[in-house]
Amino acid sequence: MTEQECRERLKDKRRIVVKIGSSSLTHAGTGDINLDKLERLVRVLTDLSNQGREVILVSSGAIAAGRRALGFRERPEEKSVKQACAAVGQARLMMLYQKLFAEYNQLTAQILLTKYTMINEVSRRNAHNTFLELAQMKVIPIVNENDTVSTDEIEFGDNDTLSALVAALVGADMLILLSDIDGLYTDDPRSSREASLIRYVPEITEEILAMGKSAGSSVGTGGMSTKITAARISAGCGADLVIANGEEVGIIRDILDGKSVGTLFPAHRDNEFNLTDYLYTKQYPAGQLKQGEQSAGPERQNPEDAGTDRSCGEAVRPGRIPGRRIC
């Protein structure tokens, strides 16, 4: 399939996950929240919801918002300090989101996740069902990692990976990563004048992986390598992914209009895809979750005890036939 054909099919996407990073939400000079950009983002997402699309926002910015409120000029290094900043910042960030979305009469919900939510089978099913209920209610979930309780063992570490796992969990057909860079380059454009933008990546090869050099800012945690990891996850679960510059959030509309912006990674659905393959920790090594998910939590509950299990991992996408396993 050509790039033009792949871009054209983006117009029909119905369940969309949008991730925006800390560096795209804050002013470069001060680190404070960019209220104008936040308001424009809210307007774009609300309009997508008004079109009948299901929208999920994965938003960074809690630590950045908290650190400014608490008087830190730079991103703290000590974990307990970062968690304190996240506790303060997440509340402030959600307050802003709810106030701005309310101006357009759009309901929102806060969902905070850790790896353990995904590792534990019952928690994963409950999270899946919650997302689907919110979609039916036309509520836009705002997702972030629960930094206040995350440890090195259970944290995602970056919202690029988190957004891809959310896309897999809910059976999304589109993932948009808004960053401070235009897309995937042949080299780091900040240090190389020879770097050129790659508009279309039909397959993630070793050469593409080698291009994922870490390039981040003081307010964010994700570099290009995490975005390529997200692309591998989204491709396997059947979601197209576009990496684009979040400087102008209206680019979301351009992407969904099929315009050639950012870098497009088309989906290559893997029938053996299992999101727990990307969730291994020291306690749950790679491969063991897939082979024996019964041990993924302290106890295995009856699905009826965990709420109505409408899917057991089966995603029902708008306009699509049920039957795709996502858990």
C-alpha cells in the first residue's frame, strides 16, 4: 500500500488516541503550562468528538505543572520529589482540562495507570470496560501514568509507550503522537544539517530502529526511540500511528484529513499480538505473562466479580465486526 493510500484511510478513523508531551504543553522559556495551546487542543478534540469519533487523550505535564507550582526551576531527579510534583501537578492539570472542556460542554474523565493495571488480568479488563463505557457516554478520558505510586518496577517511564498500550487496550485504530519534532528523521535534526524527514515508514526495520536516537528536553522523558517502540506496539495491534509536531495542535485535523504531515507508520496487524509482551518486569519476565496470566495478580477473580466483562479482550469498534482480541 502506498503512502497516499494509507493517508487516505486516516479520514475514516473512529477510535483515536492522541498523546501530547510535556514539551508541547509548556512554554520553552519558563516551563509553565501554555494555556493558549491547551485551549486550542481542547477545541480540536471536542470537535472530533462532535464528529462522532471516540477520542482518548494521553497527556503528560503533571510533573512539569507541579514542579513550577512548588518552585523547582528544573525537572527534579529524586523520585520522591518527582512524585510529590506529580501529585500537585496532576490535580492542577486536570482542573485546567476540565475547565476548558466544560466551555464546550464536553465531559472528561481522569484515568491514571501503572504497569500493574495492565499486568493484572482483572485490573486490565476493568480498565478496558471503563474505557468502553466512557466512549459510549461520549466522555473523553484523559490518561496519564500514576506517577505518585509508580516505582521503577511498575512505571511505564514515558507516555509514548503508555499511549500505544492504551491504543492496544481499547482497540483504537489510530494513534497520534504530538511531540516537539516534526517526525522521524534520518538523523537528529538538532545536531545534523544532513537530517531529512521521513514521511512514511512502511515497515520498522533495523535501520529504522537505529535512527531512534534519544532526543528529549528538560521537561519530557521520551525520545525518538520510545516513539518507534510505540509504533511497533500500535502496528501490531492494528492501529496506524503518526508522529507529528505539536507546536500547532491543528495538525491533528490535517492528519485526519489525510494530509502528508509528520511520519506515518501504517498498521500491520499481528494475530498473535499480546500487549503483555510489552509489560514485562523483574517480577513478571517477558513471555511468562502470555503463557500464564493467572499469576498476573494476587488472586484470579471471576469476571462477574470484576464487573460486566463484555469483551474478555474483544474490542467492538464502531462500524467493525466484533472479534478482535486485545488483552
